[in-house]
Amino acid sequence: MTLLAGKTAFITGAARGQGRAHAVRLAEAGANIIALDICRDLDTAPYTGSTTEDLSRTAELVEAAGGRIITAEADVRQSRQIEKAVENGLAAFGSIDILAVNAGIAGYGPAIELSEANWQEMIDINLTGAWKTVRAVAPSMDKAGRGGSIILTSSVAGMIAFPNLAHYSAAKHGLIGLMKVLAVELAPKSIRVNVICPSHVNTPMIQNPAVYELFTGGVAGATAEQASSAMKSMHALPIPWVESEDISSAVLWLASDEARYVTGVVLPVDGGLTAPFKLPHDV
């Protein structure tokens, strides 16, 4: 496929999960890849983080797909680290045409019981980190004068209320607001900005004991099978979750000229979860 031939994509959170799937899918479509990830555990995330080995595996998969890739271990909370990755990417490939802002963490707990540390790390990574990433990448798109596509990963939790996800939901709602402003501000430069809102995605972010307990109403030692049943009841389609590759298909479309006049859009990829639905219990 040559849908993205001659283009370069900058992807955050690329070591595994959705970010890795995006890197491979866009490389298959002909894009060069700049893959960024923090590659370590985060203080407040209730699951293990990505690793250097994970990011190396992403590079291997991109190269196996026929793509060119450079990687960077960087923290989206640190502007200079992102800027350095941008500089290296421009030196390697000459331009950045696509930005997939995917890096993020999850965490759980009642709003008034969250610690300040839990709240702050969530907002710093999921919302402020997204803004810092756009701020680091977009000027190169403007300077190149050939437009571009910026895709922010929000969530169904950025569209509707999910109990026990106040900090996560606040960040994801914030991404939609950020996208709308960026879409207006960057449109004169032919830079399109859109948001994808996935449902539960089959990655380590949901495949962990903390999430199993959350979606079974606090059942201690809840299993993946029990959580799967609860999640399935939340979707209109008969599925418990979507796969990373399902989100990558939407990223590819928004990144390509097939969506050349699509900007300012909130695109759910959610199996109908945000259609009228009933929670399986009071989560």
C-alpha cells in the first residue's frame, strides 16, 4: 500500500498496544515512523509500563513491514525530550506530516478519594503531554508548507461519564476541547486535527487486575473472563472490547488524503458503547 508514501508519522506511546499498531499500519501504508515512548513504569499507573525491549520490538515490526523507523525514549511531560525527537526525526526523514498523539495512562478511584499525585500525573501525561507534543511537532508542519494531519487519542470516557475515572475522564474530555481549538487555529495552514475516541482496547491498560476489579463492581480477584462479560454488556455490538488494529484503521484514514477535508471531528471507534446503553452495575 502506498497511501502514505513519502510521508512521515510521529507517534507517541509507540512501544506497545495502540501506538505499536499505529506504527506498523502506517508503515505498511508507506510512511516513515518516528516512534516515541517513555519505556518505564509510571508512579500512579496500576499496571507495568512499557520497556526498551518493547520499543525495539516495535522497530522490528515496522522494518518487517518494509518501513523506516527511528525511536526515542522520551517523556511527553518533558518538552525538550519531545523536541529532541522531532529534531532527530526531521534530520532522518526531512519532514513530519502526521502526528498520532497516543501516549497515555489509566488509573481508577472515586473522584474525592484520588490523591493529588494520581490526579496530577494523569493530567500531566494525558492532557498537558498531548499539548506539549503538538506544540513541538506542529511548527515543522507549518514550516514545510504541505499541511498535515494531527490525530489525538481521547476515549469514550471523553464523551460520557464513567464513575471512578474522574481524572482520566477530565483529561480525555480536555483533549476534545484542545482538538477543537487546534482544528480552527491550524486550518489556515492546511493542518487537520481530529480526535479518535476508542472503547476499551485490548491492551495492558485494560488487561490487568485493577480493571478486572473495577468492571466487576469491586470483586476481589476478578478474572479477565468476568471483566469481559461486564464489558460486553456495555457495547451495542456483541464484543467486550476492540483491538488496537481497529483504532489503527481509523488513524490511517484520518492521516491520509482520503480524509483531506475532515477536521475538527470526534470519531468514536467504540462498538456502539456511546449509543444508548446501560452500565452492567454501578462501577
